[in-house]
Amino acid sequence: MPNTMSASLFLSLRDDTAVANGDEGQLSVRADGVGVTLKRLTPGVGEALRRLGNGGAYEEHLAEQVLQADGDAALSRFYYYLDQLGRRGLLLRSAMAERGPLATLVATSTSFRYPARGTAPDQFYVLSRFAYLRAEGGHVLLESPLAHAQVRLHDGRAAALVHALARPGPISEVAERVPGLCTDEVALVLDLLLNADMIGEADETGTAATDRPAALESWEFHDLLFHARSREGRHANPVGGTFRFAGRLAPPPPLKELHAGETVALDRPDLERLRRDDLPFAHVQETRRSIRDYAERPITLGQLGEFLYRVARVRECAEMEMATPHGPIRLGMASRPYPGGGALYELELYVAVKACQGLAAGLYHYEPVHHGLERLSGQTAEVERLLKDAAGASGIPGDRLQVLVIVAARFQRVMWKYAAMAYGLVLKNAGVLYQTMYLAATAMKLAPCGLGGGDADLFARAAGTDYYAETSVGEFLLGSLP
Ligand SMILES: Cc1cc2nc3c(=O)[nH]c(=O)nc-3n(C[C@H](O)[C@H](O)[C@H](O)COP(=O)(O)O)c2cc1C
């Protein structure tokens, strides 16, 4: 169905699309990585579709052409083909002003169906709280985790229109808020925004219809965007182990480079003894608890060393050849006791020590090959703050804390290989590590407690890391059992 406004949208194909005639009136439409063969075309429909690839035309002109050449029945077929092109991201729908396009809608997922909803003059519209603007490749894009399409804004007036829609209003009033656009032009852009789920009908509270489903209420903007973009379904971006930086950047190393500073050597526990004497696994699993109360005598350096060894030491270093789209690449690997996505082991452990028998207070990095603690600092104001935050998150009095284990991630190690899901994978790995720490601490009769939040900026300052290269993604308290 065409939209209901008198002025119609301008339809065209993506710039890099090639349209070729096939046998028996077929039309092949292909662009980088996508394509479709449209079959059994009537002459008028075939001609209208060829015009799309030939610079494009207004929807109402194309529909008129199909009607005149092939009759009524062909029109629904024509819209079926537009849908086929649209959901593959090949069809562009543009709102035009006198001097060119104002905004263009393009599908970003194969689930996209153009709903062809029309705007009404007396209806109030407002921007969805999930819509956001960003720049890419010289375009300003309006996107939303609710949407299966994005809208490119070609003109500052279209961006001003998005700004004007932050407050609800009918088309005529919204048009008054945007200098340089007439009501018809505003109505056309609003049509695009409505059909892309960027705006919705406003209710008496000023909420867009898009944002009203009860299950959406609890979603914060950033959570929904992360969910929609790190899993498949709501975008057409590459997902998974694409080795996206292979051939451009050397693979990030399996281990963090060491500082030249002081290192505290840790004892290696006797694994044979642990295999023989450890509590049975079912007992460990059934008695595991988060414990926020400690004995007077703090955890010892020996216990901390055994805990780190059981949880996070490097068991084996190796080099593996990986097949990538840029040919085989050798990747250093360093496996650890817990499972990790892609066996990349990007997580680093740090310990902020308040009280530990045999170890001075301060911040340390766990060196997992030689099994030692690199001393990064004493009890600086930043280390105090990290401990104070952990006390606040757990309800344990600050002066009772013993050891805070901080889980940091070397992000590039994962991002070099994985597309879309890299950060999600890091958080999953952090969860796996939490459980490994819980079980090891329980088996060792220590008091464990995972934490849900921490200050990643503060950690980067305290540890001297670059926030974008390595910072904290999790925190875990450890102490002696009362
Ligand atoms: C990812 C994660 C985050 C947590 N965050 C906190 C926290 O911030 N503060 C806290 O006191 N406990 C925290 N906990 C501990 C949970 O409250 C605890 O696991 C839950 O209440 C179940 O109790 P149990 O561990 O004793 O079985 C966290 C646990 C996990 C796994």
C-alpha cells in the first residue's frame, strides 16, 4: 500500500546496487553481500522496478505506471517486490524537499516490513526515548533499538526536526518549530520517522506509542541498545568470529605485558594433594554461599596464592594457526582453569588488599604464568576508594574488608576477533570467572562475595591502564571464614 499523504516518498536503490535482466523476464538486483532475483514480472512492474535502479522515482508515479500498464492486480505484486527489496536493505525511501532529499529510510534487518502508516494532521507526535543520532561515514543516522530500520538525515533541517520532536506536537506546530521546512515537507519526514518506529503518537503524558508496551518500561536506553546490537535479529551487521582486525592489526598478545617493578612470588599449591583432600564437588556446590562476614584473623598470602592458582593461573601457553578471511594467522594462546569464549582469556585479575597476613596493603596485578603478584601501588587514595565502594556494595563495614579481587578485561584481545558480540562475551566470561571464584573459595573454606558494580574509571586511574584498552568489568570480595 502507498502511504496516505498526497506527496509521496521517493523510491530508489542503494548506490552500489546492480540491476540486470535475467531469463524469462526475471530481474536480478544485487549489492555488496545481498541480492534477490525477482521472478514472473509483468511488463509494467518490470519497468517500474528498473526505474528504481535508474535513479529512482516517486512512489505515486511508479504506482501509476504499474496501474496503467498492467492493471489493478499488478499493484499488490509491485508492493510485494518493494518489500523484498526493502527488507534486504536495497530499497531507499526518501522524503524529498525542493533541493534534494531530507531523510532516507533504509532497513537494517531482514525482519523489516514497511508498515505504510500515514500521519494525521490533528494527532500529536513525539520522539521515542530510544531514538538516537550518531555519525557514520559522513552521514548523520537516526537509529533506535526498537527499529528494524535507520533513517539517514541529509539536511540540517531534518536534524532540527528531530530536535523539535523532543516535545509532542501536531505536524503544523512541529513545522513551526523548524525554520526552512513547510508543513508538507515536515509531514513527509514524519511519515518516514513513524514507519521507522523513531516517533510515535503521543499520549497525555507525552509518551510515544512506540515506548508504551508494559515490558519496555523497565528497559533503560543503553541496556536495550546493547541487547539489540550484541545479539542477532535486529540488525544486519556481521556477528561472531569474523577476525575483523586480521590483516589490519597484529593480534593482541595472550598475556599482559609486565611492569619491571616489584613482584611477590606466590607458592604453587600441590594439585595432587588438592585432588585427594578437597571437599567433594557436590558438597562445595551445595554449600556455596555469599559470605559478608569475616574472621578476626585475615586471609593469608598462602590462601590468596592458592585461590589465584586454582582460579586463574595459565595452565599452558601455545601458538595456534587460525584460518581468517585474510589468510592463516598465528595466535598466541594461554589457557586457564575456567572456560573462556574463543579461548582468548582477555580477563586479568587485580587484588586491592586491605588486610592479608603476609602481604602489604595496596594494589597488585596477578601474573598468571609465573604465579606472582606485581605490586602496582600502596594504599593510595584511589585504592581506598575502590575498597570503600566494595564495602558500600556489600554492606560490609570498610574497616572489616580484607581482599577485593578486581576482574579487568583487555578488550582488544576479544574485539580483534569478534564482531557485534565482543563486549557481551567479556561479561559472560566475567560471570564464568565469578562462579569459578565462588567454588574455589568455598572449597578452600574462605568467604566469597561477588559484586555487581564498580567504578571502571577509578580502577583505570588506580592501576594506570588506558580505559579503552583495559579496565574493570567485575569485582569480587574474599576474606577468612568466621
Ligand atoms: C554477578 C553478581 C553480582 C552480585 N552483586 C552483589 C553486590 O553488589 N552486593 C552483594 O552484597 N552481593 C552481591 N552478589 C551476591 C548475591 O547477592 C548472592 O549471590 C545472592 O543473594 C544469592 O546468595 P548466595 O550467593 O549466598 O547463594 C552478587 C552476585 C553475583 C553473581
